[in-house]
Amino acid sequence: MFSKDQFRDAVIEGIKRVRDVSELKIRDDESFADVGLDSLDGMNLVLEVETILGISLGEFDLKGANTINTFYDKAKEAVAKS
């Protein structure tokens, strides 16, 4: 399993890769849209986080999980079910 800190770091790194930026600031409760992610970027973010953490989230959809907090909670549930 992964900690909240590990997950946060993976999400931030994933957003950097998807957006091709070197610096990024995002709060745990800030919407991914606020840092410029659209729905296609969201799918790529899920793939990046899976790769970084070495996990599989299956058919995970970021709809309804548009912050680090909600993404973390739903990712924990998805991993627990697999």
C-alpha cells in the first residue's frame, strides 16, 4: 500500500509529466482543473500515478476524484478491491 505522502508526490510528479512542467504547486483540496488538467490529461495522470507507484487502478475514472484528497481515497478503495 502507499501512504498519503507517497500518493501526493506521485500525483504531483504525474501532473508535471502530463503538463510537461518542472514546477508545480497544488494543495490537497485544489481541483486538478485549477492547474490546467482536462479530462484527457486526467486519464494520462491516472496512468502516470499507476506507473510511479507500481499499482493498478483498473478502469479508474477521475470523474468525481478531482483533487488529491478524493483521488487518494478512491485509489485506496480501487487497490483494496483488486
